[in-house]
Amino acid sequence: MLSKLLRGGRIGSARKDVVEFTASIKSDQKLLEAVIKINQAHVTMLLEQQIIKPLTAAKLLAALSEIDPKMTLDQTLEDVHLAVEEAVNKKVGADVGGNLHIAKSRNDQVATAIRMALRTSLHDLITQIVKLQDSLIGLAEKHIETLLPSYTHLHPAQPVTFAHILVSYVDALQRSLQRLKETLPRVNLCPMGAGAIATTSFPINRERTAELLGFSGVHENSIDAVGSRDFILETLADLTLLAIDISRMAEDLIVWSSPDFGIIELPESFAFTSSIMPQKKNPDVLEVIRARMSQVLGNFVASATTLKALPSGYNLDLQELTPKLWESIETVSASVGMLSELAKNLNVNKNVFGKPVLEFATTTELANMLTKKYDVPFRTSHKIVGAVVKALLDKGLPLSNLKPDLLNKTAKDVAGITLAVQPADIKDSIDPKKFVESHKAVGGPAPAEVKRMLTSRKLLTSHSKESLKEHKSRLEEADLQLKSAVQRYMLNKK
């Protein structure tokens, strides 16, 4: 059945396939609870402003209170707004139900409902990010002294610790968390009362509606209130940046879990085998995460392209952005949750530096040693050590085979410098453990510095949790205020 509420006036009958093509009902389920609350707050405000009579308000509020916010929407209707209005009309009749839409439009109502659902989704996503940070911090505390190679250009670079790598993930997530928190105040503005585009001639109180719905303020200009979706685009941009970090994290774990790298081992509960090759342990979960993050980028690009083409004011094109928003949030949130669980069960190879390919990861410190102890200009020492590395590789020898004679001879041949390097200096400078311990500048991989960073990051997650509690408390207080007003006015039938 198609809604008859908007038929019979300017527009007569409509083709069923046309209505289905333009309908948003399939993606409106997420908005149902918000739309019920919006109507309750709106009726409350209309009563308090003496725009409708107490008996009319009581009947409308009673009917709205009887609608189950978790009911499945009738997919033959056009949208959630008409679904709620029809449900009210069935309970109180059109004579009373027809007043539900006084001084409002679907334009301001849908913008308000999206913002209400979005702020809840952002709250939940931030909670998931904090959980992932907690998992990474917990894992890092177990590996403050676990040596691993870092990589540039996907080639072994310098020794670090696994904890140091994990803190880099925590910090990237913190920036995304901060961006989402900074977006939230711009989401949490109430468009109700903007009407279709030019507000209304009824003496409404927009601030009261915003207060009852837990908004921090009114989205003032009526044209901007109904016609802007930059808050969606901003959220999608935040999600895209988060998705990029998640994808890179997944990519790291995929690469490191391969036997060629052998740095980590994925828990069996997060891996799959081949249908034909019994030796395989495939990182399917991480590959799905990596792929799905590209969908988030696609949704951002599609939404930006849609908005770019629109004139100001409300256009039905805006309806097409909302499903992309929900899809992106759900995709990112599920992936963050999956990574959080995976991190708790990750196994790390603590002997990875036994591989010959990683022998040369400490050559920077060998060059530094020549500068610090033998007063060789760094560019010269860099050249000397580079030539030493080439000589060792040509002979198929590891860096641990370097002797003072070869280093001193290379210095003479390459730079014309006479050196008498001590064996102990070579040994200390190429030791991966001593390399890491010596890199204790702020933000470095030295265990003491990583411990300091972890303590700092724990404080950040603690602050985030407190902020989430405060946000949830404010919304709960608004809900209680709305419920109290509804209960009070439902009984007022004079």
C-alpha cells in the first residue's frame, strides 16, 4: 500500500514503481526511534506554545508512545516520517492525527533525525576506537623490549620494538578519535523549526524542541538547516581518514604474518586455510577489512560529488547520502571491533632478528659511531659504511663478520681517512638491542621512552572514556526530560 497522506491534493495517484524508486524506507529503519522522539518533542512544544489544545496533544503523545521504536517498517510506504504519521492516524483518526505535522516539514524532520542517529553512531564508534586503543596498549606492554625491524620502502630499515610500532597505531587512532569528537558539536545542532525552507508563521519555540531532543543548540538559518549535509560529508571524511589508517594496519599485519617475514602469527580463530593447499594459513579477516575500507573512500567521493552538483535548499538528492553514511559507519565500526579482538590474541616472534636479511639494520648506528667517536663527518661515514656493506654482501657475509681491518681499509680507500676503529666499538654499534636502547629521544623506540608514551596514551584513553560518559549522560538527561513532559501532557486532557 502506498501512503495516501500526500495524495489527492496537488498530486493525484502515483505509479507504484515510481514511488518505490524514490522511496527511502529501506534505509529509514535506523531513523525510526529518532522520528518518534522528534514528533513527541514537537507536539510538546506546540502545546507549550498554545498552538494545539491539551486534549489534542494528549492524544497525539499517547499514540506516539504506543509506537514500538524497534518495529519493522512497512516497506511499501515512502519513508519513516509518513510511516509514523500513518501509525498515529490509525490510533487517533485523521481529525486529531492531522495536527501532528503543524509547523514542520519532512525536510527539517529528516535532517534532525539523521543528526540524532548520527551522534549516537559516533558515540558508539568512538567507544570502539577506545577499545582498540586499549587492546593495542595492552599488547604493547607485553612487548616493550621485543625487537623488530621497522621498514621503509618495504625493506628492513632500523631496529625498533613491537611496542613502539603499536604506539604509532594508537596515535593514529587518537587523531581520528579527536576528529570525530570535533565533528560531533557540528552534528549536534537541531534543524527542527526550519520547516521546508523558510520556517513557519506559527509562534514555535525552536530552542525548546532542541532542548527536549538533547541538542546543544539550534541550526539557525532555515535554508542552511534543511539544505546542508556538510555534517555528513565531514563525518565521511573523518571515516575515510580512519579507514586509511585501519587499512594500513591490516596491511602491516598481513605482510608480517607471511612466512617470508615471519614477524607475527595470527590466531587460528582469525585465519582460514586453502581449499586445495593444506599448508596455508590465510589472513582472510584482514584482507576483508582492507577491502572494505576502500568502500568508505568510495562513499565519501560519491557523496562529495552529489553535494557539489546541488543548488541551495532541499533537494531529494540528499536522500541518497544517508545510506552511504550508515554503511560507512557500520563498516568501519565492525572492522575496528574485529581488530580489537585480533590484537588481544596476536602472537609475536621474539627472535626475528636471527634472520641474515636483518643483519644490516643497524648500519646507521655504525656510521653514527664513526662520527661520534672518530670525528668523521657524517656524510663521509655514511659513504664508508655503505662501501663496507657492499663489500660484505659481495662476499655473502653478515654484518656481524665485520672486523676493524675491513672498516679501516675501506675508510682509507673510499675517503682517504686513516682510522683505528676498536672491535668493541663495532660490536656495540651493530647490536640491535643496544641500538634501540640508545635511541631514547622523545618518541624513540628505547624501552624507557616507550613506557613513558604508553603511560601518556593510557591517560588519553581514560579521558576519552570520561568524555563518552559525559556525552551519554547529557543525552540520557534530555531523554528523561522528554519522557517526563510526554507523560505529564498525556494526562492533561482538559
